[in-house]
Amino acid sequence: ERTLASLLRARGYTTAAMGKWHLGSEPGLRPLERGFDHWFGFLGGSRSYFSVKSASSLRELQNDEQVVPEDQIGYLTDTLADHAAEYVRAQAEDPRPFFLYLAFNAPHTPMHALEADLAQFAHIENKRRRQYAAMLYAMDRGIGRVLDALEDSGQSKRTLVVFLNDNGGATNNGSSNGAWRGRKGSKWEGGLRVPLVLRWPGQLSAGKRYSNMVSSLDLAPTLLAAAGKVLPSQAERSEPIAAFDGVDLLPSLRAADASGPHFDPTSDPRSGPHSSLYWRRGVAAALREGPWKLVRVDTLEPQLMHLERDASEVTDFAAQDPARVR
């Protein structure tokens, strides 16, 4: 597969990846070999937020594959944010547009937080939950530094910012999915439903909520559509947006922008960018069509949910609507 970075580079972008990689560590699979011009992060899925005496090759912090001394890591979330902000400011002097993939590992385990951040949440009695809140607080601060760098360098109005997380809350880091059933890895809403926020001044209005189904798979074609055409010199390396599983969300988002709150829960689910979405992981799978959702787990009978009648996915409607289940 070609990465979004390589496809954007064919459109004249300079590209950078920072933070958690977790997409392969063997030669040929590392960021600088997969479309990124700059890399600052670690190859594995997690590491200590503080400096350690020695880190494995998957957990050592790298700057373009040069190991960053551990004593230069103050608190990893702040280190990543500061490097990202520095990169953003530097792009103001570069005539090329830029793509920054910033993958904070917070609030993934291990649960490490600064004492000053923990003090902000002394009222939370559960220690693990207090650590989670402090780690999220640090990430929020870091995102603010990056947004400030965009603003201070005069690039805010020409930059599309996307924020999302990769899965619902786990069971070992103090997170809570609230009303949503399930957890990280499950096919209940607690494992699937995540925040997605887009900010693009002058292109998308602030303060709008979009309620139709979207997927993280939509981000690649959406960002490529925003980036424009492939450079003539790179045409032979391009791929049509139609080759992606996701769809370009911009027409749907702009239509919603023009019409105000447009999502009618009783309307045809095909009115949005997706008439259906599918998931599968190991023994579990799910299918979503509008408010209806079918969940299959291993050898159990399929369960039919209706996310408007029962958002917490407690009531099984399968017996009431066997035709829909089939």
C-alpha cells in the first residue's frame, strides 16, 4: 500500500510523521521509506513517557532514524508537541504545502503523568482515572501549542486540521466510554465510536455538528481532494481517489454547512456519504445501516440494535425483525 504521505508528496507536499508509528519496523516499512520526508517518533506501539536508562529499538525516540538521547526527553507528550510546533513554524518559510501526521501516544499505557498535571485532578479519587485525565490534559496542552504555532506563523487560515482517535477506551488505562457499550476492540459503539473534529477556516464553518456516518477510511480521499491535482512530473505515480475504500467527505460537509443542521434520523440513510459501514476483528463483526446495527460475535446468534431507540445497545431487536437480520 502507498501511504497518504506518498500520495500527498506527489501533489507537491512536504511530509512529516511524529509520535507513534506501529506500522512496521523492518527495513522498507519505516516512515522515511513510506512517503515521509521527516520522522520524529518511535517505531513500536508504546513507550515510557519519561526517559529511561536504555530503550529497545522499537521504543527509542528517533529523529530521522538518529536515536534521540533519553535525557533529552522531558515528558514525551510535551516533547512531541514542541517538535511539532517547531516544524509547523519552519513551514512558513517553505513555499510548499505541508502534511504533518502527529500521532500522540497519550493516553495509551503506560500510565505516566507529570506531577503538576496530576495536581489539576486531585479531586478524582481513582488513581488510574486521575492519571488518564492528567495525560489527556497534557495532550490537550500540546495540541494547543501546535495550533498556536499555526496562528503565530500566519498559516492557520490555509491549514486543514483533523483530530481523531483510533479506537474506543480500553479497560486498562482508566478510560470510560460512558453510555456506549463495549471497549477498545469490540464491535459495540464503545469500541467504534470516536471523536472526529475538522477545522478549516474559510472552508468549513465553525461550531457545526455533522451526524451522518463517516469512517476514518474517508480521511485519505478527503485530504487528497482538498490537496488538489497530482503534479505533472508525478502523474505516473498517482492513484485515483476512486481506488480507496473511503469517500471524499467534503461535498457532504459543505452541503450540511449550507443547509444548517440537516441530519434527520428518520431520513433515508443513503442521504449521507455511506449507506452502510462494516467492521470485523477476530471473532466479532458488525454492520451499520442508518440507525440499525447488526453485531455478530463468534457462535452467538446475531444481535440487532437500533441506535436511536437504544443508544446503549442493551435491547436486541432481532426477534422483532428477523427479515432485517437475514
